[in-house]
Amino acid sequence: MVVMLKNYLLLLRPKQWIKNVFVFAPLIFAIKFFDIHACLQALMVFCVFCFASSLIYTFNDIYDVQADKKHPLKKLRPLAAGVIGINQAIKTCVILFICLGLMLLLMGNMTIFLLALAYIGLNILYSVHLKKVVIIDVFMIAFGFILRIYAGAFAIDVPVSGHIILCTLGLSMFLGFSKRKLEILMLGNKNRLVLKEYSLEILDKFIMISAILAIISYFLYTLENSLIYGNLLMFSSVFVIYGIFRYFLLVEKNKSDDLVENLFNDKPLIAVCCLYVLYIITIFICFR
């Protein structure tokens, strides 16, 4: 029983749910974290995207099960390893879809429903075809993070800064291209079709451009709000720059190609993320 539960958890990949914390960004930047109703709405959106992401991961494992069996790392996944059957995985998808639908009905927000549907649709397209299309594959990952930001904003009825969206785009592309580079360094370019279209040189350029976009966009956001928070918000750019540089260092050291694993296994990266959130919340409280 315990082993089976562990296998299902591996199928659902709850560790990846940390990516859904992006839905809380509007809650923090709009200084709504003292509003109980807003916090509950943001939490429900987080749950919606957790169900949706696990649904997509399960669908992807079903669709790619034969290819995963030939992959040096993915062959250990429950479906590829044969510890969970295809029919069981399909039933899991149905259950997740029902839970997702009930959560959306409970929220009663049509915009969130459409954003969740868009997220699922885009990721299905990604799994079926777009992950094989060079550059577009990373843009699809980035759009997923942007949809999370918008869902978090619509849930609490606040506008989203264009600079924050551009920062999210740059940061997610930085992570996506870094993942592609690590995949080539660790496994070569034969285990994923799209990797044949990339080279380490062009990926380094893409990573650098994406990092610059993220940093400049965030800095412009701080300037946009300088009349309210002065230079204090601008100084938070230091945490953002350090975090990007630190992750780039991990890429150069050929760490895991899994974002979540890199985050949980690197203490300086955990520390800078926590300090950043603490610093931002402190500033917002002081100027509230």
C-alpha cells in the first residue's frame, strides 16, 4: 500500500507544485496578504494549478511512455517502469480532472476557468507536438508561468504590471533554456528530438538574453513604483540578480536539469528566495 502510494506520488510529481507559487505574486505585490478573502482565493488558484499540472504530467507520461522506456532517467518513472498501468494512469487523469472541475465550480470565476483551460490546452499541445519545435518549446513553458501570474491577479481582482509579466517571461525563458543546456550536457542531444536543433553556443546566448530581459524588466518595475517605495524597492533587484547568477553557476557546474531539484538542493538559492520574499513583504508593510 505504501509502495503504491509512493508510486502515485511520483506520477503526480507534487514537488513540481512549487512552480505554482507564481500565483501568489499578485497577492504580494498588490499588498493583499492581510486580506483573508484574497489569501483564500489565491490559495484556491494555487490548488487549481496543482491539479492541472499533475493532470498534465500524468497525460505526458501516458503519451510518452514508450519513449520514456528508452530514456536513461525517465525510464524510472512509474509508467515507464511498469509499476503503474496505463489504465490506472487514465483513471488518475479522470479523477484529477473532476477535482479540478469541482474546484473551479467552487470558485465560480469564469476568467480563472478559461485561464486553467488555456493552461491545460497549451500543455497538451506542448506534450503532443510543440516540445519538438525549437524555441517555441521554451516559449510554451514561459506562457505557463505567465498564465499563473494572470490567474493569481484575476482571482483577487488586481491589475498586473507589464514589467512583471516581462520579468516572468525573461525568468522562465532563462530557466527553460538552462534546462535545455543541462539536458545536452548530461545526456547529449539524442534523447530529445528538439535538442538536435540547439547548440551549447546558441543556448548560452539565449540564456544571457533571457537573464538580461528578466533583470531589466524587474528593475523597471522598481522604478515604476519609486515614488511610493523610494530606493528600497529598487534595492530588491540585488536578490533577483544574485538568484539568476547563482542558478547560472549551477548550470555551469552541470547540476540537475530539474529546476525544483536545483532549488531544493542549493542552500544559497533557497536563502536568497526567502530573503527576497521577506524583504519585499517588509517594505510593503512599512509603506502600507
